[in-house]
Amino acid sequence: VDYLSGIGIDQIAERVLALNMYLTSRLGRESFEVLSPGGEHRSGETLVRLPDPARAHAFLLERRVHVTEKPEGVRVSTHFYNSEEDVDACVDALVAYRDGLLL
């Protein structure tokens, strides 16, 4: 609690939302459908529509990308300890999954 208080709750929230905006921007450039709301309803959780969510989850886990399987796809959660490089690795793995389905 002291550690988080030292960082500041407002700074943590700003970082989480900034990473979420970076993630949704990257997903949009790669033509993924984001099911989570943006704007004032944005949070650190992003639901991405994917076919065969169980397979997607397993594929990502093999690449050390941790997401949550949902009926519509996978949920990606960003937090203040993540980096843009983490987000890039996640999006790259999602692209690899999608491209593998198209083969």
C-alpha cells in the first residue's frame, strides 16, 4: 500500500489509461475489433474479438502473453507496471494468431 501510495493513485490511473489508449490504437491499426468502450468509459481492460478464444488463449500463453479467455475473444488487461513493449508483444502475438488462422 505504501508503494502504491508513493506512486500516486492518480498517476497509476493515468498510466493505465495511457497504455489502454496505446493498445487500442495498435489494435485498430491491425484491424482488430475492440469490443470494450472507449472515451469516458475506458478502463485498463480491453476485450478483443477473436475466433476460437480458447485456441487464441493457448496460442498467446505459449508466447508468454497472459490474457483472459472470454466468449467473444480475449481480454487484455494493462496496468501501470506494463510497458509499451509489453503491449507491442501482445499485439504482435495477436497478429501471428490471426495470420496463422488465415493460412
